[in-house]
Amino acid sequence: MHKTDTETLTHTQRWLELFIVAAMIALLIFFGVHQVTNTGFFTDEFGTFEQLCLYIPIVVACLAPAVRAFTGRRNPGRLFEAIGALCLAFGSLWLLIIFPFNYTHLANALPYPLRFLLAWITDDIARIVIVVQIVIAFVSSIVFTWQYLAIRARTSYTLTRGA
């Protein structure tokens, strides 16, 4: 019976990881446009610490897919993924508490014909999404750490056994 190697990425999967990095960069640009052009999305409560809580998780989220794309392996990215999930959970928790956003202006950074894509999101919907995001990110950080350690232990065991 042939065992499938799920740790090694195909060329297509590696390109998809790079696509994820590009999507995170686009998200950074989207929020950057809001901030630089003062669209009204960020309120006066969006200070330096809140900026860190928003932008650091996005930047850290780029690390895991970049590592996977360049190494061609899943496990080296899992530790970065766990760290990114923790950053997201704690950053989102703070942003939920402070809530320095006005979602009626979320679509303002998009070209006018595309604004309908985000115009329906209200503050209440955003709060629900942020709560779900916090829970998923926290649980994910535990799962990614466990997966990383399990694969690492299995690889170490295989190497010491000479298999």
C-alpha cells in the first residue's frame, strides 16, 4: 500500500501559497488606503497600538505561506501559522474591545462600481465576525502547534530509526 506524502507541496500548491501572500499584501494595501485617505472607516480610537493589532497579524500571516512556498513543505510554516493565529486572536480581541471602526465606510476604499461588495457589512456583523475569528484563531494556534510538534517528533523518530 502506497502512503501519500501530505507534507510535500505540489508546484500548484506552492503557487497557491504565494497567492495567499499576495492576498495578504492586498489586504494591507486596502487598510492602508483607508488610513492614508481618511475614508472614515477608522475612528479617532484607532491609535498606534490598534494599528499594531491590525497590521502585525496580517504581516505575520504572510510568513507561513511564504515559508511553505519556498521550502515546498508544510511543517516549517506551521510554527509561523501558530504564531500568526495567536497574534490574530489577541489583536482581534483588543480591536473588538476598543472597536475603532465605522463599517459604514468600509467600502469607501474601493472603486465606486465595486463598493456594493462590502457596503452591506454593518458594525454588528463585523463584531460577530471578529468574535468568530478570535475563537477560530485561538483554536487554530493550538492545532498548528500540535501538528508541528507531532510531525517533527515523527520525523525525528524516523531519522533515528534509519527508516
